[in-house]
Amino acid sequence: MLAGDIGGTKTALGLFSPEDLQKSIHSRSLPQARVSERYPSQEFSGLIPIVETFLKKNRSILNGYPIWATFGVAGPVLENRCQTTNLPWVIEGEVLEKNFGWKKGTVHLVNDLVAMGWGINVVRSSGGVHWLRAEGSDKRGNAVLVAPGTGLGEALLEEDHGSLRPWPSEGGHTDWAPFNPEQVRLLQFLWTQFDHVSSERLLSGPGLLNIYRFVSQGFPAPTLLDRGIPEEHLPEHITQAALDGTDPCSPPTLGLFVEILAQEAGNMALKALATGGVFLGGGIPVKILTFLKESSFLERMAQKGRYRELLDTIPVGVLLQEETPLWGAAYEAMLRMPV
């Protein structure tokens, strides 16, 4: 099986054996690709030249076996076609099949959050999840995935005979609603910059910077905004400064970010009746895991009035492995292979 995780910065490809993947799931261990490679996405004109480079280098591993391929792509996938969000690429499953001479129907494109959702089936019992609340983590039921990173990705995970089947969502672009007077002031601040304030305007790398600008406005001492740091690097500096206490505005910024993330997680949990769990993915939660564990995340997530008792029983886990979407793409390809 050929699996891919296609992002604006990097593209990861891997060759997997269905037998090896099944064995890792049954033994509750993290999977190992026969071979995997990473490529800088922006140095290529599209996915085809990356796949060509990868297969040319690793053709001996294929040993004549037919390819079943799944690619998780950052962008909406319609009719097995995707205009990528952060790259000038159009990816089409049928074009890939024709270019490489693969059988019709063997290439499947899925949204990157769908790939990550499939990957939860691989990692949730193998040490690939840190549980903020582990009680009930083995029970069945629908689940949700909330993944703040470059943007805010979300997916619904339908319980299906013990497995989780992901369904795509663009819920990160829905309207954001404040919880308390401080957040009302934050919304008013953002209205001066954006006509539409979505959850992604707060729960993402750029969103973290938006919150920092709100928190630091009028602050007398120099802040990170005064240090000449390139804007695209400011979110990681804010996160690090919040963890090591080197900037007075960063801890309250990250605290507000975590509160809003908890609110969104609770909203998603109610909409899907996610008794099977809330999973936090993307690049940010794993980087702030220490902060999350010491925060009031679970308390804020449960503040939903009459549904507090229900939300207090839902397991919450942070996805630890960057390879989860790649493993999920391999898992999806395995499910489609003929028995």
C-alpha cells in the first residue's frame, strides 16, 4: 500500500504491508512502514513528480505487487479531486492512476483530517495517545477530532463495529461565539480586522497570534511584537515563551487559547454525542501538552449547563505521533483492498 500525507510544507510518503499493519494493530504497537520519505512540497510542481521520485528510489520493495494508494490532502476533496489549500496543486485520483498505469479505483484522495481520523484506529491503543481523561477510553461511541495547527481542522468519527469511521467537516470556519466578558472584548477586537470571525481565527497558529495581539495591547513593556521576529515564526515563540515564562503576555495568551479550544471541543462533543472520545490533533496540542495537563481544559470543556455531567464522562486524548495521518492513509487503503 502507498500512503501519503500531503501538506503545504512537506509531503510524507510510505509503503506499507497490510499484514504488518494488521499485526501492529492487534499487538497494540505503532506501525512501521517498509520505507518512508519526506519531501519539501513547495520544491515540486505537483504530487506526481514526488511519487515518481519516491517509487524510483524504492521500486525494489514493491516486488511487482499492485499498488493501492490513499493520500490525505489538506483541502476539500470532491469526487476524488482536490485543489490543495496551501499549494498551487490540483490532485486527481484518476490522473494518478493513468500516469502510473495503476488499476482504476486503486487511488483514493481523502481530506487530511479524514486521514488523521483513520489513524486514530491505529494509535489509540498503542501508546500514540496521551489521555487527559482516560476513563472510558475503551468504550464505543462516536468521537470527534479537533486539530489546531496551521489552520483548524475538524472531523466527525462515527463508531462502526468497534472502529472509527471519519467524516470530513469544515467546522473550523463556523462562527465563533464568546463565553464570557473577556472573550466578548476579544471578539470586538477581532471585528476591527475581520468581517467574519471563525473559530480558526483563534484556534490556529495565526489565531494564537491574534489572541496575543489582543492580550498585549497597551502593555507598557516591550513584547514579542517588538523584537523583529518574522510574523510566521511568532506563534512558536509565543508558545515557547508561555512554557518557559520569558514573556509576560505569552502565558495569558496560551491560557485563553486553551480555554477557547476546550469550548470548541465541548461544542463538537455535544454535536456528535461523542461518548467515544474527543481527540486533539494538529501541531499545537502536542507542543503544549504540559500546559494542557496543568490547565482547566477539562473543566472548561464541561461547562455546558445541563450537559456537564455527560461531558465529564467523555475521554479526552492528545494525538502524539506526527505520522498519525500517514498511518491513517495506509489504514484506509488496507480497508479498500480486496480480501
